[in-house]
Amino acid sequence: SLQVVWSMLGNRQFCSYKMTTKTQNFCRNEYNLTGLCNRSSCPLANSQYATVREEKGRCYLYMKTIERAAFPRRLWERVLLSKNYEKALEEIDENLIYWPRFIRHKCKQRFTKITQYLIRIRKLTLKRQRKLVPLRRKIERRENRREEKALIAAQLDNAIEKELLERLKQDTYGDIYNFPIHAFDKALQQQDAESESDSDAEREEDDDDDEDVDKREFVEAEDSELSDFEDMDKLETSSEEEQEEEEEVEKQASHSKSKGKTPLKGPARRKRPYIEIEYEEETEPSTKTKAA
Amino acid sequence: DGSGSVPRDGSGPPAPERVLFPPTFSVSEIKNKQRRHFMFLRWKQQQRKEKLALKKKRRKEREALGDKAPPKAIPKTIENQRVYDETTVDPNDEEVAFDEATDEFAPYFNRQTVPKILITTSDRPRGRTVRFCEQLATVIPNSHVYYRRGLALKRIIPQCIARDFTDLIVINEDRKIPNGLVLSHLPEGPTAHFRMSSVRLRKEIKRKGKEPTEHVPEVILNNFTTRLGHSIGRMFAALFPHDPQFIGRQVATFHNQRDYIFFRFHRYIFKSEKKVGIQELGPRFTLKLRSLQKGTFDSKFGEYEWIHKRREMDTSRRKFHL
């Protein structure tokens, strides 16, 4: 009658455990030894059958015999296998003595596979595991959008330029950039007609300027060795001083060593304005990171 | 056929005087999509005309008043309307100054320690992340890149401290792009976890400059107003050595806008006293703070100073925390 059972389940009628794919038939029965849907490995179509299953890390050997076919509750007999691999194999052998070779062999194979994957589980839990955090699409989209808008609102280039100019005005760069000669000269010419005290102050400034001229040339040499002089052409250099400086700087530029690459050339030869303009720093950390 | 009739000649523009609508008719009630679309466009045009007319009128009135005109209204922006945060730092606040003199960054700001940075990634970084790490290492002076190779962070940290590193940066990667940044100040310092987005490597930035040089860059920190923002700002400042070399003319900017921190690296040149030109080199990325932890990196037992809780903190569009 088992033949009949198999001919029904295997080929013609429906078996609820059977899963077909293009190349193979699988059996979803939990007591199935190999996982495939075969005549020899169907637990329903074989009255004498055995499997190895694991529960909570321990392996058990399940056996089914004809004698208990009438008692479904007692049908599957369970034997705990030892934790020792070789001992467990011996136990399988001793329990399945006189059983068909196929079942014995397959049980041992299945047991081996199970122990291997249990070892792997234990090893992996010791290592760090990646925590997968699911993305939420709506939130991702919202954050991207907000980031774009924040970028537009930030106007980064303007902010950076403003900050740099403020630092220039606040004299953090010291003597490196000596900027508005231009403005200074204009103011000079305007105020020439005015009171003497003003001109005295200007004379003092003149002296300082002379000293700064010398310093300037020396410092400039380190700064401007590379030859990107396009900016210089664009600049309107009206005063003679500037032209002299340019020539001297060019000479010095050829002599100086190259410290680092400065691909953008800076024709920086203007004075600090003698008009003190106070600017308030907005953010405190920036004052801390200024050079002393 | 005056009331309630829409002109039947297809989608051609009908003369407006022929059409009369009942007062409660709205454009969206027309069933035909083409006609509805057309009517909607016409309505839009009309609205625009009215708005323009209104603007002109206002401008005329303003000109007519001349000096007596009321001052121009300031447009409302999100920054204007920002919900006032009670932890905003007042520059003259003594308590804040005292805190900052005694917190973990005090040795840096007193110039007792020189920053030394370790940059690493999560396991098995892909090419983009590796290149990004290298570029970041050129931007930040005195930094070293080490491959992760499956090492546990908890074991790396004591070794780093032993070798005098002051900061640790871990760049997390997902699906071949970097998407997270963990910045940890080493000797017992705070750990900040950021979400990183729009990472652009150097070759993707449209510029024609060369690579950053070895000069120490300047640092700009913008808009870090609250206490939290302040501490994050100090963390960023502690990455860079104290004395920038102005010869190099490089500047690294951390700009906070609406809780997004934009990082840019530029080279600047002063064309005149009022004009400066900047050229972008170096990678760029944006960060959003996810959590700030008091000690060094410890996900299980760490004491969190601030975590971004979406349900509570994202409720208002005008409330920002940094």
C-alpha cells in the first residue's frame, strides 16, 4: 500500500508538501531527510524512516517504524545525540543498525551539515554584526529636499567671502596683505588741502608705509613665486610706487625658493586702511580659531 | 446660454466676454481635462496680472510718498522665523566661557595638545570611500588613514590613545558610498555621529585648481549658535592645528544652516581690499548630526548627551537645534 501512497502523492494526486521548480521537486515536510521529493526520501511513503533535526542547538535523531504506524502521537521516536561529533555518529549508527544503507548515510550527512552550521552561528555571534537600519522613504526624501533648500539659503560662497574679508579687516593676516594703497592715496589727495594735523598723521603713516614697503617686498617674495600674473594686468595700478614694487617683486620672485604651490597669484600690495572700521564678530568659535 | 456655459469650440481661446460663470463655479469642477487645464491656465494668468498690477500700484504709492514712505517690509525667511532656542549662546555668557575652559577641548584650546587624527572606515570599504578618505586626509593636516580590517572599535581606541592620537574619524559606508561619519575626540572626549550626504570627490567638483598643499588651512565655523552647536563647532575646530599658515591661503569651512553642516575647502586670493576670489578644491560633503555621546564611542553603554528623535524634534519646520 505504500506503493499506492507514493504513486498517488508522487505523481498523480496532490501532495501539500511538494514544491515543484523547473528542474527539481522539493519536499517541505519537516521530517524529510534530504529535502527532495523522492520515493526513498518521502516520510509519508516510507514506513521505516529516520531524520536528524536540531532544536536550540542540540541534535536529535527521529525514527519512525511500522509498528507505531497506527499511533500518530507516538509515531516519531526521538533520541538526543551527544555533543561530541564522533560519538554522535556512533550513536546514529547504533540506533539505525540494520536499517537501509541509504537512510543511515543520509542521516549522518545531515547531521554533519547541521553541526557545521551551528558552529558557524556561534562564531558569527561573537563577531560584530551589522545593524541594518531600514530607510524610510518619506523621511529620506524630506531630508534631501531640506538639504537642498538649506544649501540655497546658505549662500556658501558669499558667506565665506564675507568672513574672509572680515578677517582681513580685523587684521588677522597681519602684514602679509597690505591692501588699500589705492584708497589711502585717494584719501591723501583729498585731505591734502585740509588741516596740518591730518597731514602730520599722514606723514607718520608715510614713514610706516616706507618701512612696510621694505617688509612688504620681502614677504611678498615668499608668497608670489608662481607666474600667474593675469590678475596683475587687470588691476589698475595708478601709483608709481606700485609699479616699482611690481618690478622688484618680479625680480625677487625669480630668486626665491618654492615653498608650496600657490596656483592663484596674489598681487597683494595694498595698505591697511588708516580708517578704523569696527566689525562685530558674529560667531564666537571663529574668534577662537584665529591665529593669535 | 449665458450662465454656466463653457465655450464648446474645442481648446481654442474663447473671447472672455462670452463666458459667464455662476458665482460658485470653480475651475476644478470641469470634467474635461483639456478644457479644465486651459481654464486653469487662464485663471493663473489673471492672478499673475492682478499681482503685478498690485505691485505696480504699491510702488507708485511708495514713490509718491517719497521720504515719508514706510520702510520696506522684511521678507520672512525660515532663519527669521526660527523658533527661539533657549540654549542659544550669548557671546558674553560667563557660564559658557567657564564650561568651555574646563571641558574636554580645553587642552586643545590652551595649546597643550597637537591634533593628530586617525581616519578609518567601516569594514571592507569600496573604492569611493577609500578615495574619499585619502582626500580627507590631505585636507586635514596631521592625519593618517588606516584600513579597518574587521577590528573592533573598542579595541582600537585604547591603542589610539596610547599612540597619542587626539581624534578618530570613522566613515561609514553603505552600498559603495560613504553615508555616515563618527567623530570621536580621543582621550575621553565626546563622540558625534553624523549622517553624511552629497559627498563630492575632488574630480567631481567643477574647478581647475590643483590639490591642497601641506599648509595648515584656516578654519571658518559659521552659525553654530546653540550650546549644542557650540560644542560641535569646537569639535570641528579641534581637528585642525591652531596656527594656520596664511601663506597657503587655504580655508576649510563648516557652515551650519538649518541643522545641516556644509563642509567646503577653498583656496582664496584677495584681489583687492573689498574683493576676494575663492576656488574650491578638496572634497565637499554635508553632515547632519544624529547623536552626541559623552564618552568615546560606545553604542551600548554610552551616555548620550543628545539624540535626534524624529517624533519630537522634527515637528516644527522652524525649529533647529544646532
